[in-house]
Amino acid sequence: MSLTRKKGFYKQDVNKTAWELPKTYVSPTHVGSGAYGAVCSAIDKRSGEKVAIKKLSRPFQSEIFAKRAYRELLLLKHMQHENVGWVWGLLLGRLEGGGPPGVLEMTQKRDGREAAPPSLMTSPQVIGLLDVFTPATSLRNFHDFYLVMPFMQTDLQKIMGMEFSEEKIQYLVYQMLKGLKYIHSAGVIHRDLKPGNLAVNEDCELKILDFGLARPADAEMTGYVVTRWYRAPEVILSWRHYNQTVDIWSVGCIMAEMLTGKTLFKGKDYLDQLTQILKVTGVPGAEFVQKLNDKAAKSYIQALPQSPKKDFSQLFPHASHEATDLLEKMLELDVDKRLTASQALTHPFFEPFRDPEEETEAQQPFDDSLEHEKLTVDEWKRKSKALGSSLSLPAGTFASFLSARTSWALLSSWELLSSEQILSPARISVSACTTLYLGEALSCSHPLTHLEPHCLSEHIYKEITSFSPIARKDSRRRSGMKLQ
């Protein structure tokens, strides 16, 4: 056995690629792969459950890859919500060796059912990181690491061709908004919601994937975020300043597609995307134009001939009044008038499934100070070491940090995996929240740009090897609904 391989690991080829796995995971079978990672399914011998394991492809090959990992790690470490991510038993075998750490079940009674204490609440709507491991025995040979997540049968993109009943749409969209409410309450915008980033299983349980493009709400934004067809108009028009309702627009686009089976705004390029949107929303008046920051965008809108807003009851003739009313309010051109996640959850459309107790918020905002700091490499190294050494979390503390991007069956969506590759553990309904569609959106500037990859890899390695696992029971209500 190689001296650089941790005790208790074995090596096996999966789809002509060498994988090094703990012996607790057996029968690895290739599921999907792309430019930034590969996924296999496996059986966890401890539980007998099928899991998805993602091997990140060259996560430290460049500054931009390592930078995204660090950002995602901090972001997902913050997420502590029943709808945004929760961690089961993490980390098999640490640097010192030894078996899997003990698991604490921390529950309390709520309405006659067991629930996690508030500090542990995460989101059933966010993919959960079950485990994270590396076969490396030291930082010197730390080149790869793996994320383990629940194996979800499919994602929403793959089943968009099926006919959704309004009841299923209610339940699925409600789950999307619960996850977003928590994420937004932490001061974070997902920025890349699309069907491929929404994992679903046979029980109609939905998880938001991919936080690769997520940013604090007050950060400077790049215009090329969110897959074009689900991109809010303000992203096209304003480019750098928008708010959390950019995610609500995406939910509206997804809901419309579920109702009709067709993409609502299928633009050929960013300008055609705007044209398709304005055909439905109508060309806005002077009040809207004055809110635009970009002079070119203002001139473009002012030059367009006026056209009225389409009647949503005609656009969606088979939808209920409640459904079309909700859609109109989510697909509102003016961000100041568009519903927030919290407001959308109170809409009558969700009455059959709504439980306000499940619509929780973050206990504190995400600390985005690193977005603005400009430090030397040595200073970043010291920060990394300090943070790494502080990650041994006491019992009762929610410890969700890695970015469980989509490490499971996102077969057709692997072109997006750019930031998924680095840690993100919360069941963020995430992509981990995972979508970093590398296609159009990855030219983001960031203060971490000059932090060397080897420094970040040191930090990430410490995060992995010092993580203190905590488990909790899932307190979600079951709808009894089946996808098919």
C-alpha cells in the first residue's frame, strides 16, 4: 500500500479514473462526469444506504479554483437552517487515523415529533453533505478530496417533460422558497437557480444545489450569472447592483416551465433574452428606467416601442387563479415590487402545504468581510491557519461548511461544476447548492484573487481534517406525494 494513502482506504478504477475511497464505501459505480468533477454511486456499509460520491477534478490547479473553494467553504459553513443544509456523520478517518468519529443525535420535541434544536436546524431543501474525505496523509500530498451526499434519483431538469399536477407544483415550489428564505435571511443570494440545480426524489422532496455563484447581497455582482433562460432582467440591465429577488425571478421561470412543459424565456443571447422577457412583461415606463444604473440599458429601453403586459391567465390557461397571480408577482420586472421569498411563502397558492414553523431564518447574517479585505499572501496564510485551527466545533453547534455542490446524479449538468468542487456541506437544498455554470458566469473579481492556491489548499485541508461531525434527525413532514 502506498505510504501516502491513509489507512482504511482502497484504490479502484471508476470509469477509467483512479478513485481512493474509505472501505466503508463499496460498489462504486459511475454516474456522471464533466470538466470539473466526476460522480459515482456507492453503498455505505454502515447504513446500507446508497450515496453519491463526487471526486473533484484538480481542485487546486489554479487560483480561481482554490478561491471559489475557500469562498464556498465560508458561505456554507454559515448555513444553519432546516431548509438550507444539515450534516450527518462526517469525516471518516482523520489525519491521526482511526475510525469514524462518534455521532451525536441531538433532538427535541416539537409538536409531538422530534426536531433538531434551533442551532442545528438546516434545510431539507438543501443537499446534505454526509461525509468529506481525502486519502492524503499530509498537506504535502493533499491533491484530491471527495464529497459524499445523499443519492437523489434525479433533478428537475431531467423530468421537465413530465406533466406536473398543480399539487406537485405547489409542493415543489414551496420547498424552493423555504430554502431561499433562509439563504436570503443570511444576506446571501444564490444567483444560479435553474431546474438542473434542483434535486428531487420519488417522494417529491426537493434540494437546492450549487452555491458556486452565491454572493453576499451587498457584493459587487457580475452581469453574467444565472443560466440565461432563468436570468432576471435586472441582471442583464444593471449588471452589478441587484438584490435577492433575482432568485425569485428564477423560481418564477421554473414554475412557469413546470406549468407548460416549455421554457418561458428562451433567449438566443443576452439581448434576445431581454426581448423575450419584455414580450411578456411589457416595455416599462419612465419610473422603471430611472432606476437603471447603466446608461446604455436606459437608452435601449427608452428606444423600444411601448407594449402592454400580457395576460397571465391567457399565457397559462390551465393554471389556477392563485398560480397565475403568484407568477405575476414573482415575474415582476421592477425589483422593488417583486415578491421576496418570505412574501411569496404567504401566498394562498401554498395554503395546502404551508407550515410557518418550517419557514425559518438564519440566526445571524453571513460575515462577508473577506469579500472586502485586501491582504498579503502571508496575512491570508495566517488567517487560514487561525480559521483552520478553530474548526473543532462543540456538540450542539451546526457545522455545515463544505459546498455540497451537486455531487450526485447531475449527469447532464456537469459542465457547470466549477465551484462545486470544493467543499460545501450543507444540504443546501444545494447545489449545495451547485451550479457554477462555467459557461458564461465565471469572470467574477474577488479580493481572494491573489491568494495562492497552495495557501488555500492548506486552509481547506485543515477544514477537512479538523471538522467535528454532528448528526441530527430529519424533522420534516412527509407529504405522502410521489413524483410519478
